[in-house]
Amino acid sequence: MVGSKYDVVAAFSFGLPISSAVNRALNERAEVLSRRKKIAVMKETEFVLGLGWDDNKGASKWVSSTLKFSKYLASKGFHNVLVVAALDHAPRCVRDLKKLGLKAEADNCFKDVGKLCYYADSLQLFTRVRWRFLTREFIINLLPWWIYEKIAG
């Protein structure tokens, strides 16, 4: 890791379509950090498109994309990940990476500016309003890892 304690910046998406303003903002923040720290950048939006997932369909597949993207990062040999994610999504992104043996830390940009990233026209109901997402995250966090991994992985 030249000049950084991280070897990759990982941008996790939030809601559909992946071309939304929120996902563009997450990807742009990751690009800025990547250039500043002179390290690789990986974007979940590009990862899932590489799997052939449609931008506007298959929302159920996107439920599992956080863990799948985390496993992909681990398979690429990254060890220290700087996570760029929506404020309420970042804890699970970091948790999943750590469970897979990686060191992970969330970028606080969206927390610092108070940007929540929810949007009413998201194709995923749980990313339209905060209470739906937090309810879902609460349930996900109650699951033992092996069940979560079986469902999402």
C-alpha cells in the first residue's frame, strides 16, 4: 500500500436504478478518494452489471449484492478496504467485509454532511424512506451470520 493504509476504495450502491443520482454520488466520492489516496477503486454498480443484472429489474437480486460484492473484493486479494456507502448502509458493508477477514472502515463523508441518500423514486421500496431500510437492517443484524450468508451469499 503506497501512501495509504487502504488498498482499495469500494463504492457500495444504494437503491435502484443504479444510474440514480445517489449511486452516482457514491461512485464519484469513491473516485475522488481513489485519486487522492492513489489506490484502486471498485464499484458495486459495475460489479453487478458485470454479472448481467438489469439496472431496472431483478431488485431481489440486489438484496444479496452487498455480500456478493464483499466476497468479490476478498477474492481479488484486497485486505484493507475504505468503504463508501450510504450512511445507514455503511455499517453492514463494513461488517460483511470484516466477517470475510478483511479490514474495513467507512468513509465518513456522507455522515459528516448529513446526507441520508433515500429517494422516493427508488425501485426498491426499502431505499425510499429511512424507517423501511432501518427496519430491514435491524432484522438482518439479528440473523446469525450463517443464515445471513445462506440467504444473501
